[in-house]
Amino acid sequence: MQQADRNQYPHVEPLGASEESESLFRAVFEQSAVGICYSDFDGVFIRVNPRFCELTGYGADELVGRSFAAITHPDDVAIDARLGDELIAGTRGPYTLEKRYLRKSGEIVWVRLTVTLARTPNGAPHRLVGVIEDINHMMLTEQALRGSEARLREAQRIAHLASYEIDHCDESRNWSNELYSILEVEATSDRPTFELFEQRVHPQDRALIRKTNAEAIANRAPYYLTHRLVMPDGRIKYVEVRGITTYAEDGTPLRSFGTVQDVTSRKQAEIALRQAKEAAESANRAKMDFLANMSHELRTPLNAILGYAQLLESERAGPLEVKQREYLRDIMAGGRHLLELIQDILELAKIDAGRIGLKIEPIDALAVIGDALPLIESMAADRAITLNIASPLQPLPPLLADRVRLRQVILNLLSNAVKYNRVGGRVDVTCAEMRPGFLRISVRDTGFGVQPERQSELFVPFSRLGAETLAIEGTGIGLSLTKKLTELMSGQIGFQSVVDEGSSFWVELPIAGVGNLAPPPENSSPVQTPLSGSLPPPAGEIRRNILFVEDNPAHVRLVERALGQIPHVAMTPVHTAELALVAMRTLSPNLILVDLGDPDPVRQDSRRRLVAIASQRNIPVLDLGANLAHERVSGGGEGIDIPRLLSEIERRLATHG
């Protein structure tokens, strides 16, 4: 082989064996892709190759004669020296160490150092030979990965969010550490199993978990379920589990990936919120029942007082002196004020409890205003206040509202405009479309206005802004009630007030047909108060029988004496609706009087049955507790209106006689 080489390269002089070995070693040493260094037993560099110089950033002349410790990270010097000493002492063989060098620039570079012992021909230790690989990129990548994993673990710990993976080929599982923490089991080197998870699942939830998982795989759908875990000490945890599954082409599930989050705090908050809501609703119902019962119990004697006052005022029992008339007026004013207060408080409670029903329909605003004006005219006349309704320049579109509640809103605004006005002042009512889709009803007065610092109290219940010191009646509830009713009808309320000039209050309500599908009004004409009719005198015996369902003796006596003003009418009182049903069989009444607004649920049901049977027999029923706009003759803020009650009874008897 050597002869052939010489013939092929005749110009190359042959080398001796030692020269060839030295030349080969030099080539490998100088051109190696890894760093190589020779050092003595003290760790001082004797010879270094170019790659080692490149790794450390030093020149060969700067490294030779310098100790390895001078360019090694301080934390790695001790272990490198100890391993080198053991190698020299013969207590260990060649070693490999991942360590850090400090480059000349101050940067840190990670290397993998492998050190062997060079010996003399007779086998004695001679030099240390180091081979150095650059693993800086790999180590930085691993550090970044470890940092990322640490941040992920910390994020999972903070969020109580664990991850899992299932291999469906062998049903093996892999969990993150947080899942062990959620389950409160010790993490082991053994692979986790479904049984380990299931032993923590609440027994009542296990079937649901299996069913949900089977359905998700069958439908190739994501898995989602919130269920309970039971801890060893009996505590209940709630976890939210989400997952997805990958499938083979034939539909076989391959792997599932997902998360398990401890949502116990959130679930407990939801449960506490639900319980608080139920408790609040229960308290609200109790409050409503209390208010309804109290209002009923308070209105009963007040209605009797007002009814007898009206009978005395009619002077059918004899003429009254001037002082007696003054006393009667005071009695009736005080009674009506109390009834108004009771009714307003009950209305506010109903709104807060969500128990107020609305019939939203297209309504002629001017017609409702026209209905309200007669009820306020006498109050305005007493103070010489002029009421004026501005005629619109063009026909107004109907607005969407509840007729009864809109009338109540307008009455409240008109009443305030009169009460807080100057004697001889003026109240102007206008209707106009101030912004697209809404009709504004404005009530402007020429009163004293509201001080700017107190305007924020205008809609606060029971706040009268100092009017309680003046001779002005009121409850301080009207504006608060008006605001709530307006907002229930999807409207807005606002005001402007200037001291010593007056105030303007307005409500805006949606216009019918603008962005809605409201039905046409059944009857857009104003609600008419029934006129008193005359009953044709019957021949012979009394033939008009009235059945009165009432358990309050004072009310019975009041209505009985009032009916004494109608000739040829007899009244039969009964205490309960059940007795009324019995009486109907023999009495054949021409009219039944009953208060269907009784708050007691048992009496309500009985009275509804009475009304149903009376309807089947074509016997009219007059509800003494019905809303005034639907022909109320009792209750609310008005009390018993004896003249209207008698008028309505005459009308019903004449119609159904």
C-alpha cells in the first residue's frame, strides 16, 4: 500500500512513522470541529486548538499558561477539579461534565467536557486531555422549555386548571401535577388510571360521567361536564372537565386531550347567590303579603269612616251645621290622604317585587290626558290655577303604554303641578315627538321650582324636599312611583326646574309601530265613567236582590245604609264565598257585590269560583276592589265612593234586571 502511494505521488517525500503520526495528530487537533485542550495536573493549559479558542473567545497565547478555573463559571470549578483529581489518582476513569465557561466577552457558554488521562509510554499519568462540545444552544433551549413548563405549572396551580391525555389504544393516561393536587392524591411514578380518578367522583355523578363521555365519542363532539368530587374528609369539590378526541380514519378514537378545572369557589358562589336570591324572593313575598294584608286591614276601617262621612255629607239623615261640615271635610281629607299613602306604598312594593302586570297597547295620549283632567280640575279651581292642554299642530301618533298606568303617571304629574304651584298660576300640558320613535308628554307649572342642590332627591321615595313644613299634602312617593311605572313601560322621565320660575316634568314613551309589532287598539276612545241610570219602579213586592259577600260588620252596615237610598232593593249579606254559593240557589240574586282584591289566597280562590258560577248563571258581579279605570268603586287611594257605588249598582240592576 505504501509503495503504491509513493508511485501515485512521486513528488511527496516519504515520512518516518513518528513524523507521519505527528502530522496526522496535528491535522486532527487543528481542524477538529470540537474543542481540544491539554493541561497539566494543576489544570493549567499547555496546548489548545482553534475550536477551543473560538468557544472561549480567547487566543491560544492568552489561554496557554492560564488555569482552567480562570475561565470556568465559579459554580462549576469545584466539581470539575474534584473529578480531575479522582481521574489523576486513578479512582475513576474518564468523565463527562456539562459545565459553563466564561467567554472573554463575559458571556456564559455551556459545553460538554469529556476528560481523559494521557500516559507516558511506560503507562505513567502524563497530561489531561479535554474534548469540549458546544451545547449552549441546546442548554438554552432546555432552560427555556423548563421555564415554560414551570410557568405553565404555576398558571395551572393558580387557576386550579389541570391537563390530561388519554391513549385509547391501551387506555393509559398522563396527568399534569395539578390534577393530583385537585384530587388530593400523591403523585407517583406509576401511570395514573381512570379508577384513581373515579374513586374521587361523587357516586351520584359516576353514571353521568360515563354517559357523557360515551356520547361525546359516539358523536365525535367535544366533552364538557361539571360534576362533583368527594375528598377523604367529606368535602365536596366541583370540577369542570373539557376535552376533545382525535380519531382514526375508521372512526376509532386514538387520543383524548383535555382540562380539569377546580371551580369549587365559583360553584359555591353560585349556590350562595341562588340561595340569597331565593331568600330575598321569599322575604319579598313575605313583605308583599304583609303589605297586602296590612293595606287591606287599614283600608277596611278607613273605607267605613269615609263612607259614613259621605252619608253624613249627603244630609239624608238631616242638615249639618257649618262647623260639622268643616269637621267632615277634615275627616274625609285625612282619610283620603291615608288611603293614598297606603296605595302608593303597596304599588311601590308590587313594582319592586315584579308583581305588577301591564297591558301594553297603542293609546291616544290626548284621550288619556282628557280622562285625567276632570279629576284634577277641582283641586286647580280651589287655587285659581289655569289648566291648559296645547293642541298639536298635526295629529299625534299613538304611543305604546298601559292605559291605566299612563293615566296614573299623568295624574301624578298634574297633581304635583297644581299642589306646588302659586295661587293663580298656570299648568300647561303639551304632547310632541321630541326624538324619533318617542312621544313626549310635558307638564309645566309656574311654581317655585326646586333648589339645584335638592334636585337629586326628586325621585327618592318619601323625600318631599322641605314641603313637609308647608301646608301641602303629599306622601313623597308620587314621583318615585311615576318614574318606576314609566320605566316599566319602556319610557323615560325627566325634568327641568328654575327657582322662582317653575318646573317642567316630562315622560317619553315609544310610539306604536316604530320598531315594534304592537296590535291595533281594541278601543282608542277615552274610558267613559258610567252614568247613573234610573231603575224602573217594580210592581208589587221587592224584586231586586243584592248578595253582598263581606266579613266586616262595619262595611256591611255602611253598604246596607247606603242601599237604603235606592228603593225596592234588598241586600243579603254573607260572610264567605261558600255561603254565597249556597244562597244563590234560593235567593236568585240580581247582583253580587264582592271584593276580589282580598289578599288571602284561600278567600281569593273561593271568590273566583263564585264569580265563575255567577257568570254561568248570567248574574252580574260588581268587584268592589277592582281598579278605578276598570270601574273601581272601592279600595286604592279613593276609598268607598258612595255616590258612584250607588250609581253603578243602579246601572247594573237596570242593565241586567
